[in-house]
Amino acid sequence: MLIETSTTYGREILQGIAQYQKSHARWSVYLDERELWATPPSWLLQRHWDGILCRTTTKGLAESIISKGIPAVDLNDLYTGLGLPRIRSKMQAIGQLGARHLHERGFRHLAFCGFKNETWSTERRDGFFAEAATLGTHCDLYESVWRGKGVPRWDTDQDKIASWIESLPKPVGIMACNDVRGQHVLNACQDSGDFVPEQVAVVGVDNNELLCNFCNPPLSSIQPNPLRIGFEAAMLLDQLMAGEQPDPMDHEIDPIGVVVRQSSDALGIADADVVAAIAFIRENAFSGVTVDQIADQVAVSRSHLERSFRKYLGHSPQHEIRWTQVKRIRQLLLETDLTLASIAKLVGFVHVEYMTVVFKRLTGQSPTAFRKEVKDF
């Protein structure tokens, strides 16, 4: 199995293969810890193999595998027409999903940030642009080289992304070709002083949870289905080793959906005062901020702020404060074992009883019931 262990995507493909093997096959497997696009060991094709699963397939490697008559399944994302049965993510569908997600959030100006000369990025870009055209939405594009000759210095590329974002009309929804690029975009937004997600909503691809949660704010991401890719690749290889022939040669697997985090958890709002107020609430909701303080920060009257919130969001600034607190409570209940008293203190409630009342009013269940439900699941 020539599949990288250095990426979330590769590791989940391996998990899918392992699931198939546990229930359907008894294989003796060669698997080494590998980087993305690491070259195969020089001795690889000097040994007899019953089958190969390969992510780093090149034209030369494919020709050697075919010449030796070894059953193999190609999992690469760069090259087409190598003559081997192939399974991969449906890249254009990933791009289409990104455009629909941002459009559904109310963003009517969209943009894509990708890598030049990378087939998977180009296909995701094309799907994004095609869906945006269907939705009647204008798109902008930024691309730079990721690998090989012409790779820009990291800081130079960050400056160019920041300048590009500054040039875009706001609010704007940006899809990054993967989570690494999504982190680049979020860093550039900090440099350019744009509010995320109120002015710039961002969504990546791959749902690398570690990287997404290192981002500030946490990065929304499209979840492909590498587990299914791995399972189906193992099943296909099993069939090939049994002498069966695949039909068709190229299999594409749809993405699962969008995992929404803070970077795109907003509505596309053109009112600058509302955008600034929401950003201020996100930063101060856990320290007892009041509606009057928000109005002072934005330099508008409280009545104007109330009217604007109801116009664009359908609720009051006070409701936005409480909902921001409730989302944080849910996160802490899900991800930690902190007591309710500790959580109340962290999110700005003096009394745990009042926090419980607010949480139940907005979610329909108590914090204790919510925690029990998610933990039991």
C-alpha cells in the first residue's frame, strides 16, 4: 500500500482499507510511514506482489506495474489515463458544494484561492466556478505555485493573498482548495484587518480537524469521503486479484458535506455597522458585554442598532449575545468534562442556574441533558 500516512486524507483511506480487510480479506500487507508524494522504494517491483494500492502513481510506475501484470488500483489525484483502474474524490462536486454553501449563507460575491498546476485544485476550482455561474454569482480567483519551481516565499505569498482579499468587494465568501490554503486565507484576513466570517467567510477542504481548529477562527471545511474510497479500493483490488475486470475504469466518490465552524458561520451582510457589532460580540460575549456598550463601540444609537439587527438577522443584539454564549456552552459540554459552574464562569454567567435557563430556552434542553445525549451517542 503506497499511501501517505502524513495527511488526514491518506490515513482515512487506510482506515477504509482496514475496514474492508477486517470483514472480507486476509491480506499480508506492506505499509510504510510515508510523506505525500514520497517515491516508492527502489526495490518495490523486484518483489512479487499479489496486488498494489497506490496514491503516488506516475506514468512510469503505472507502465511498470502493467508490464509485470500486477493487479493494482490507482488512487492518485494528479494524473489521468494511466491505464490502471482508479478511485478518487469527485473533485468538481467538492467545488460545487463549496459554492452552494457560501451562497446559502447569503454571500453573493464569491472567490476561490487555489494552487497553480495542481490537477485536484484546478478541478475543485472549475466546479466552484461552474456552480457559481449557475447561481448567477460573480467569482474572483487567486492562485500561486505550491510545489516545485516557482514556489513563492511564504511571507510574500501571504502579502499577495492579503492584498487580493483587500481588493474584493465585501462581504465575500472564499473557498480554499484545501485546509492548508484555508489557513493561508485566514492569516491574510488578519493581516488585512477583515472580519471573519462577517466580511469574509472561508471554507476549506479535507476537514483536517487538527489544522482547522488551529486556525483563528476555526476553519469550516468540506469533508470528502476517503473512508469510502479506501473501502472501495480494497474491494476493487480483491476483485482484480480474483481475475475480474472493472467496469468502468474510473470511479469518483462524492463528498460527504460541509463541517461548519466559525469561519463561515455567518450571513453575508452588507451593513457595516451590523458586521462590526457582530464582530465585537464574538470578541466580548463572554465578558458581560451589554447592548449599550456595543452601540457605543459601533458609534450608533441603541435604537438604530436594534432596528438593523432585526432587519438583517431577524433578532435583537441581546439575542445574538446569548446565542454566541450558548454555542460556546455547547462546545464546552461536547469537548470537555468541565462542571456546569466552571462553564458558566467561562462564558460570562454569574449564576449557573441562569445559564441553564438561557441554554434551555434557546436549545430546548438543559445543559445536562445535552451533555448526556452527546456523550451517550
